[in-house]
Amino acid sequence: MTDTPRARKRAPLLPGLLVLSLLTAGALFAPLLAPSPPAAQSLENGLAAPALDHPLGRDRLGRDQLSRVLYGARVSLGIGLGTVALSLMLGVLLGCAAGYLGGPVDFLIMRLVDVLLAFPGLLLAIALAAVLGPGAGNVVLALGLTAWTSYARLARGEVLSLRRREHVLAAEAMGLGPARVVTRHLLPLLAAPLLVQASFGVAGAIVAESSLSFLGLGVQAPSPSWGSMLNDGRSFLLVAPHLTIFPGLAILFTVLGLNSLGDALRDRLDVRFPG
């Protein structure tokens, strides 16, 4: 009797859902949870340590850190979801076109993907953000135009493996055009791997937005951003370490939670990305 291999232990779903729920709740209910408006200054209390009335302390201008972290969750979540929406739309459109139409269309699209993948994504985003200028909308545009390649490769690989299935061939035999075949018979089968990829994409977009804001190319003051909070606090690491600890922890737990959610979804949806 041969032993059957043990099933791989699935990643837990609860931690990722918990982090995503807390992040969403903090972003939605920031006006109710924040002790004060994020831009309210109290210069006489600048660099104040954490206390009962201000649990995360104050920054150099006396602004409440908890308020800025909560409102910063709005910025990070909004930019992360906006970036994924834009890159997902572009990537799925171009990837499905490349996989289904093939020939010169596939060659041109995939060569464009190869060119973009030859450069580090963050460097391209920095260059685009510098050209477009700072601001939340420009950050979404810069990150979305550099992150669509992974969705395009995933969509193309899935379409290539699905397009010869019986139901797709039957739809083509009935005279359905390429657009209807893709939208009605292929896209529903792409939903699971794209959902998993999108969960990882939100985490990557949050890290990229924080990096751009840290460099001064992202969301501008007085709007709070976790990256800009890290930049403001790095000059006071020895005298007020709470200025960098709490926004850094916010980024850390958010990214870990979203990646954990992606791992759990991948296990439960039985997604295997093409190599």
C-alpha cells in the first residue's frame, strides 16, 4: 500500500480578513475615531510622547499621530484600490487580446510587456510621478501604468490554456465575435486568479505609494500619508521615535495582512499561476 502525500496546509483566512476589516473601518470611520482633525496644529505640544489623550503622540507641529494614521489609511486604501482597478483593466484588456487574437497582436503586446519588465517598476513609477507631478490622482496613474504587466501576463496565459475548451469552440462555432467569447466564456474563468493577483497588487501599491510619498512625489501636505509621516519623522528618530514607529507599523501590518489574505485565497480557490 502506497502512502498518499499529505495535503498542503492551507494559509489561514482570518488574519487577512481581520486586517482588511480594520483598515477599511479605520478609513471609513476616521472622522469618528480620530481625536482631532489631522491638520490641527498645537505647536506648544510638538513632539509630545504618547499619552492617554493622544495614544500615538504628536508630530513636530503638534498634530495628533493617531488622527493622521487613520486618515492616512484612507489615502493608502484609496490609492491601492485605484491602482489595482486601473492596472487590472489595462492588463486584462491587453492580456486577453494577446492570448485570444495571437499573431502580430500577441507579439506587439508581449514585447511591450517585456520592455516594461526590463525596468524596475518603482523606478518607472518615480519617473512618471516626477513628470506628472505630485498628487493622489497622478500617483494612481503612475502606479497603474507600471503595474498592468503582471495582470496582462496572467490573463494571456489563462486565455491560451482555456481558448481550446469545448464551450469556447462551441461559442465560436455559433458565430459569436471575439469580444463576446472573451467576456461571456473566458473572463468568468479568470476571476479566481485575477482576484488573488489583485489582493497582492493592493499590498504592492500601498508600499509603492508610501515610497513615493516618502520621496515627496506622492500625496502632498496637509493630506496625511504614511510615507510622508515616515519622512517627517526620520529627523527625530532619537528624540521622538514614535513619529516613525506607528506609521511604519501601519504599513507593515497592512501589507502582511493583505499578503496573508492573498495566500489564503490562492489556497481556497486552487489557483496556480503560470510559470
